[in-house]
Amino acid sequence: MSTREIRATAKDFDPSTRSGSVLTDAGYVLPYDAAAFDAGGLRLLRSGQRVRVRLHTDGPVQLITAVTLATFALPDEDSE
């Protein structure tokens, strides 16, 4: 499994579930869950905002484990 940080644009966000999706700069739509949103320390995300994402990749499977604003640092993985 590899981990990397990427930049993306918030595509949608549902405040009731704290989940949504991002559009990567490469043009892929990737979903994220409430755990990934909570890990980033945000309270709200609006469509079109630039975000920083921690992405775990294991073969063809990609999982977002943290999402925050592009101007914020991602939290250490150990603190999640």
C-alpha cells in the first residue's frame, strides 16, 4: 500500500453525513467518508474549494483517509 498527498477540488459535500467527493487534477472523481472528513479538522466544505487529500492506494483500490483545505496541512497519520 502506498500513501501520497494530492490536490483536488471539492465536488460535493453532504453536511448530514459529512461525506462527499473530490475531483482530482487528473480528472478522477474520488469519494470520501465521514472519517476522512473528520481527520482533516474541517467543519464545512463547499463545492469548488481547493483541497489537500491523503490518498492510500493498494493496487486498483484508492481510499481517501483525510481531506482538508489546500492552505492547511494534513494531520499526521498517527494522530488520526
